[in-house]
Amino acid sequence: MTREMIIAGFGGQGVMAMGKTLIEAGLKEGYNVSWVPSYGPEMRGGTANCSVVISDEPIGSPVVTQPTELIAMNGPSLSRFEPLVEPGGLILVNSSQVENPSCRHDVRCYLVPCMEEAGKLGNFRVANMVMLGAYIKATGAVRMDTIKEMLGAIFYGPKAHLVALNIRALEAGAKYAE
Amino acid sequence: MTQIVYERSAGLQDVDTHYCPGCHHGIIHKLIAEVLAEMDLLDIAIGISPVGCAVLAGNYLNCDFVEAAHGRAPAVATGIKRTRPDKLVFTYQGDGDLASIGAAEIVHATARGEKFSTIFINNAIYGMTGGQMAPTTLIGQKATTAQDGRDPILHGNPIRMAEMLSTLEGMAYCERVCVADIPSLMKARKAIKKAFTLQMKGVGHTFIEFLSTCPTNWGMSPVDAGKWLKSTMCAYYPLGVIKDTTAKEAEK
Amino acid sequence: MQKELWKGNEAIAEAAIRAGCRAYFGYPITPQNEIPEYMSKHMPKAGGVFVQAESEIAAINMVYGASATGVRAMTSSSSPGISLKQEGISYLVGANLPAVIVNMMRGGPGLGTIQPGQADYFQATRSPGHGDGHMIVLAPSGIQEAADLIRDAFELADKYLTPVMLLADGMIGQMMEPIIWKETSPLPEVDKPWAADGRDGDGKTHFVSSLRLESDVNERFVLSLKDRYAKIARDEVRYKSIGCENADLVIAAFGTTARIAQSAARKLDEEGLKVGLFRPITLWPFPYDALAEIAARDSVKAVLTVEMNLGQMHEDVRLAICGSKPTPFYGRTGGMVPEPRHIADKVRDILREMEL
């Protein structure tokens, strides 16, 4: 199976980091993975996106033009990439930052209020982890435990308390994809 | 019994140069050669020759040489001195090479305080290509591309490279010299020695500008060329130390 | 050995340091900026030299200087900057100096775009700078291969005293993939008796130069290059052919485009169409004989060239096949990346037309 994703949003929403976290988890679970960022002026304040492929086959094109899965962290990203999603695909929308979110009817769609959930946890910076939790729950692309193990390696020493916060964010997101 | 009273410097190869009669390149080569030999630097010296009349300097001086593209000698020297900091590295560039096509390279090498020495030969003309106007050609001076003489309205004014580069923090020692008479020549020799000494101490960029003759393209006899250098060139390009960041230290 | 995730540009920089590169000179230009950034941090730790040059011209000339003294040196840039380096590359050829140059191509001409391109193929393979020279051109299609080829590039540069270009594109530079570091030790030191690193014990001087004023001397030099190039063409050609046995159609593509074409081939395979992929790894020397042999097979009806340009490698493909089979072309250019489905459409069209 080959998952071809686009993750898109404003610069600073942790879009690139979400993609990197997913491919790292995919690699740990033995998948072939690739990650390609959009680069250039759009990285400086506009919308940013990355192509992520997670596959049990060797990866040909790393550029995703017909995603099987889309994570849209803001309105412009949803309008730009929603029409490209393969029928039967999956769209996750950060409903905190999209007015009147609506989705195509031929895809699975989940609305995740990332900012609200991150706010409840007292740290807006984990909004992307809320979304990641929803994505993993919705797809099973990688195991939640793999991500949790990785958090331990990222946050240690004086930052160790962030592990628990991020795990709570993942779990908060997962509830929206049940 | 015979006694050697004069011989070729160990810093020169045993070949004839291709320079024109009255040209100062040969004298300047000899001064560099003598200083390298005297300071026992011939085994560790690496010169970078320019594109211009001195392109074959590596055939004349008795040390290693690298021939650079036109104007790029300061970049080539940067690559050499940074990777071989224990070597004595010097460029030898003309005015077209250094002040025109290689202006960016010399400005930035100086700004970075690259620890090599520049020997800049300013004869106010393009020699090898046949007397075209150089950035250092004087106002009114005739050139094959400025046949009525350099006109500041049309061509701008000549650049005083030594002064301009001395505004940069990376310049440690900068002096303008010539070899048109014996006292000047002795001063020039001292300047080279000082530049090489400071280079080996790693103080920063060291730069010696030589006012030089080109009788062939100036259309003068060697004697008249020497006179014109001292009267006309020196008036626009004054001789002397332009910058010496080590002077105060030396006073102590 | 464990797989690690590396961004292309950073993997290339790390691979160079691991291979024994000890001098890097560069200038910022997208999409290769991670190379000088990585080098600025890690090269000094490896005991090497990093200088951010004032221009690409200065950078290649710094490489020239370092290489002239026998140091393994490299630079990197992207298309517009590589144009500026042409002068220096020609001088490297003329002075018999090894060097490694990375070109993370972007769409041109002019300032163009910062998105991936492959339109510097002619510039890289026909003649680097002015004069009768060549350089070895290596084209990776992924991060693992890019890292592996950088090591090979330094080895080939020293072996043949020639500049070697790693010709990739913004996609390879920017993407992240898992790789394995296969070689851990630097390349062995090579004896360079010609290096201008100070006089030999017997007072013998070295003069590194590309100037040969006497035309007959210069001709003899260029003829010696010709002999060297013939040897390189005989011994160093590299390519990969995938699924070309009994293929109905073979796609010829290099670098990023090759892997995109491979996705298309896989898609077509599911439909029962046999599509092979021929991927040159050395663009110069080009694997003419290998491609000719594959194209000559009875099953192969056509060789489709796919590139991110208007048909540059296409010329080499046509030279290899010499009119014995149809050689259609499909390309995107100016920074646009071909999509697998469009390549697949093109293949279906070609095969349908040929059946008519």
C-alpha cells in the first residue's frame, strides 16, 4: 500500500514537522518513506506544504500531485488541494482556522479543532500534534506508540515535561477521528 | 683569482624574460626573488600569476606558481592560503586584472583580511592586449580605446586602488612604491619584505602597489617613461605607506 | 547499518566530508543553500576549510586554488550560479585539476524559477566553459545515490585529474529519504606530484597553468585530453536498466525524472503494458552502447525520452539509437515537474498510434 499525502498550512503551523515526524515513524516501522517540502518565497510567511509518501514498495515519484490523503491546516490550503484528492481519499481539516469547513462527498473527511484542543492543553504550539493524533487514528498509517517513543527521544532533560503534553495532544486529536 | 661580485638571485630561474625594454616587471620580479631568497621562503612560496604581461611569471621566479583566470588571483590565493596556511602566498596582478575584471575579488579578499600578499603592478594601461585604457589610465593619457586621451566625462576618473582598499578593515599593510630610481627601489624592496614578514605573522592582508612603466604602449623611450612615471603618475598616485596597522605596535 | 533520514543537500555535504573533501567554497542560491550551511558548521570540525565566497566565480576559483595545491575541494550552486562557474571549470580542465561541482538545477533560462529543472544538461555534457574539454557528469535519482556518487566523484576527479559534476535538481536537494552510510573511512590520499604546494626537496618548482602559448603544444594537450576521455568512456560508463527485458517501450530518463517515470511504468505494468526504464547515471560519458543494445531488441517498439527540459538528453538518445527505432519525447520545463499519470498517458498514446 502506498500513502501519498499533502500536508499544508501557514508557515509556523508545524506543517513540515508533521511530515518529518510521519516519515520518521514510517521508517521505524520498516516502510519506504520520502518527504519533499515546498520551498522558496512561499516559505516566508505564505502557505507551506510538503509531500509525504509512506509505502511498502520502493518510492518512485516523491512529488504528490494526486494525494490519497490531505491535511489542511488553513483555508487557503483546503481550497488549493481539496480538488486534487483521489476519490475515496481522506481529508483532515483544522476546523479552528477554516470558516464553514465543508468537504467533498466522495472522500472521508474529519474536522479537527486543533487550536481549541491545543488551547485546552495550555499550549497552542501542539496544535499540529492534535492533528497528527487525528490522522494516525483515522488511517493507522503508523502506530501511535511509535510516535510516543519518538517523543521521548526529542524531548529530554529540561524539556522532558513536553512528552506528556504532546501525548495528551495526540490523544485529544484522536477523539475527532473515531 | 676570480671573485663573484654579482650573480643571478637564487629566487630567479635561469631564463630570459619576454618583457619589453624599459618595462619594470623584470626589476620587480627580481626584487621579489631576492626577498624570497633572503627570507629563505623559496621552498614554501606559492605565487599566483595573472592574465596580462606577467602571465608567465611562474617561468621566471624560482618558486611554485599557479596561473589564475583573469582577475581571479585573489580568489585562487584565498583557496591556497586557507588550505595551506603555512605557505607564503602572493598574487602578482596588473591593473586590468586587479582593478577592472578582478575588482570584486580583490575587494572581498581584502575585506576578509586574507593572509596573503598582493603585488599590484599599476602601469596605467593594458600592456599585453595592446595599450587599451585601464581603470588606472590617467586623465588625458592616450590609449588605443581612448585615442583622444582619457576623458572623465566619458570614462570616469582613474581608481586609486591602494587608497580604496585601505578603507577596509582587513587591510593590515598597504604601501605604494616604484622602482624608477635607486632610492625608490630600495624602499620597494623593504616594502615587499615587510609584507611577507607580516603575512607570515598572520596579521591580515598585505598589499604593495608598484607604479610601473610601459614604454611600448605609452609610446616613450625607457628613460622618458621613467621620468613620466615620477612626474605625472606619482602626482596622482602618491608614493608611501597608505595604511599600516602594525605601525603603532612597532613604536612601542 | 541503520537507515537514517537525510535531506538531499545535507547528505551531499556530509558525504563529501566523509569522502575526504577538506575545502568547500560556495555562494548562496536556492535550492542548494543547505550545502553551504551544512559545510559552514561541519567542515571546520573535520579540519577542513569553509569560505563563503563573494560570488560563484570567486568560489570556483577558490576551488581551483585549493585543488592546485593538492587539496580535495568542492563547490556547489544552482543553474544561474553554475553559468558563472563555467570560466573556472574550463580552467580546471585546462590545468588538469580535480574538483567536484554540485549543480542543483532549477528551471531557467535567466533567473527563471527556483523549482526543479534539468535544462543544464547541454551545458554540463557538451562542453564545460569554453574550449575542447569535458567533465564527468553524474546524475543521482535519490538521496542514497547522491551520497554514494559524491564519494565516487572525488575518486574519479583524482583518478582522471578532471572536474566532476554531480548534476541533480531542486527535488533531490530538498527531499528527505532514508539512507545508509556505507563507507565510513575517507578515500585514501592520492599522490599528487604536480601540486603547487611548495618546491620539492631538490628545488624543483611546480607551475599549475592552463596556458600553452604555442598552438602545437596546446593541440598536443587537447589530444591528450581526448585519449583520457576515450578511456573514461570505455571504463566509467554507468547506467541502470529496469524491466527492459521484453519491454514494449523503454523510457529513457535521468535523475528525478527517472523515478517519476518509474512510477508511471509501474502503473502501466498493472494494465499489462511492459514499459522498461533506462536511466543513465553518467550523463557524460553517455551510455550509448548500452542503450543501443536495449533499443535493438525486437520487443521494443520505441524509446521515449522524458526530461525536465525541451529535449536535451533526447539528442544523446537519438545518437545512441541512430534512427533504428522511433524516439518520441515528453518533457516539462521551466520548473514544472512531470507527473506519472501524464507520462503514462504519453506512453499509451505512443503505443496506440504504433498499433494503427
